[in-house]
Amino acid sequence: MQEVSRVIPRLLYVPASIGLALLVLPLAGLLLKVDWAALPALLLSPEALQPLGLSLVTASVSTLLCLLLGVPLAVVIARSQPRAAGLLRALVTVPLVLPPLVGGIALLSLLGRGGVLGNTLELAGLRLPFTTAAVVIAQTFVALPFLVIAVEGALRTAGIRYERVAATLGAGRGTVFARITLPLVAPGLLAGTVLSFARALGEFGATALFAGNQAGVTRTMPLAIYTAFNGSGVTTDQAVALSLLLIAVAVIILVLVGTRRASVLS
């Protein structure tokens, strides 16, 4: 450790410390705002439990959709020719750089009333905007790239050598995928799954525009926090408590991912 520290220029410690403070101090400020004595009652109140339960359910469903759709997409990208893979990778990355509200407008333009597919869906008796299903779709839209990028990167790192050997020994494509490919990318798959869940749990912008903010139907934890600070629905203390809960979930997720990846790699 001392040998490594000698390599780092001392001047780098100044901006590094400022950067760390920029990330940590706002969270510390939030912790100082928490009413610890009232925290259990705040987290167990109906106004807090309702968005918490909705967030956990919708984030779990959207993460499952990310797995069902993202793993095949990652395989296609990783095993495509470089030009096609680059184009597909760029398309998958777009939701990561879009402002969240733009994602909501895009979903409304496609699935909303008067949208490209919205009228057809309504004729079939399906109305997606401002429903719980819209929450899941919005969360999947923003979370899917995390899983695809993680799995695709793991696939490219693993290469195709073991898959070729299995194929020459007579294994079918399905067997190679299930017995060779998936175990090889297990750390990346795990990381992508957990990050997708965390991103879905914290989704706000696309959900607000595409699904709305109806209590018990589309009001997830981020929307409950927003509602509190706009003076309706729940108190500011409950908003701080929900914010603390989201931070705790994020920390637990990151710790679990780090621990699990270390055990898999070892």
C-alpha cells in the first residue's frame, strides 16, 4: 500500500478529496436531518409503506423483464460483427444519456393516447399510460441498458473459445448457452441484475410523465419524496425517511454485489 501511495502525485489528493466530499457530504447532511426517534413510525406509516411496497413490486417485475429481454440482447450484441455490434450498443446506451423526462415523453409518444401504438392498444382494450403497468415499462426502459452493458461486456471478455470447444464436442446451441455461456458471465449477470433493480427502484422522471403520480397505483418512493417536498401527500419528515431508506437499499445492493462477485471470481 505504501509503495502504491508513493506513485500517486500528492497534488491529486486535493481534487480527489474535494470529489469525495462532493459525493459524501450531501448524504451526511441528509443523515443529520433524520428524526431518528420518529424514524420507525415514519417508515411504518401507510403513507410510507404504500409507495415502498409498490416500488419493490414494480422494480422486481421490471428487473425480471430486463433479464428476459436483456440477456438475449446482450448475447446478440456480443456475438455480432463489429459494425452491427457498435450500432446496437449505441442504441442500447441512448436511455442512459437521455434526460429521464425525455424518456417519459418518448414512451407517451409511442404508447400514449394518440401515440404510434397507443390508439391500436386502446382499440384492443389496453390502456397503459397512468397505470401500474406503465410504471414497470418506464422502469424497464431506464434499467435495461445497465443489464445489457454488464452482460455484453462479460461476454466479450469471456470470448468464444469454450463455446467452440463445446460445439465441436457435439453440444447444441441451447446446451452451450445454458451450460457454458451463462456460467462464464455469472459475475456480470449478477452485477447487471442488481444494478437494474437499483436503477428501477430509484426511477423518477420517465415514471412521472408516463405513469403519473396516483397514490397506490403509480406513486413509487421517488414520487412520494417529490410529492412530500411539494407540500402534499406526506410530510417532509417522511420524505427524508424514504430518502434514507433508498440510500440504505443502494448501499446494501452494492455491498452484496461486491461480496458476491468476489466469491464467484474466487
